[in-house]
Amino acid sequence: MSAAFGKTPIPKREGGSIPIVALFEEVLGVKSVLMGFGLDSDAIHSPNEHYGLFNFYKGISTIPYYHQYYSELKK
């Protein structure tokens, strides 16, 4: 995340459940990684929810870094 956003991420466990993830893991036989790019101020699932394009595009640019760094861990 720091490569894309320019800041060190703060690991934080929060959020709701996403029931389909269990099925993905069962069928594919691998664990899932979920990364959130929204802010608390986005008020997701509320009547006035919003999601900034900045976080959307930065989230997209983060994914290749994740794959790169994950693959380096296996070496």
C-alpha cells in the first residue's frame, strides 16, 4: 500500500462478513485476501454513501504491488 499511496498502512481488522468468500475458498481451495480502500467518512451502505475516485484508482494501482510483494515472499 505504501508504494501506491505513499504512506505506511495501518493494519486494522474491521468490517462485516462477506458470505461468498467462504464459498470461494471452498471451491478454489485457497484463502482469500480482502483489501478495503474506503474511508470511514464514505459512510458505505448509508443513504448518503460515497466513494472517492482517488481511492478507487489508488486501490487499482495497489493490486499489482500486492502480487509482486507476495510472490517475493515465496522466494
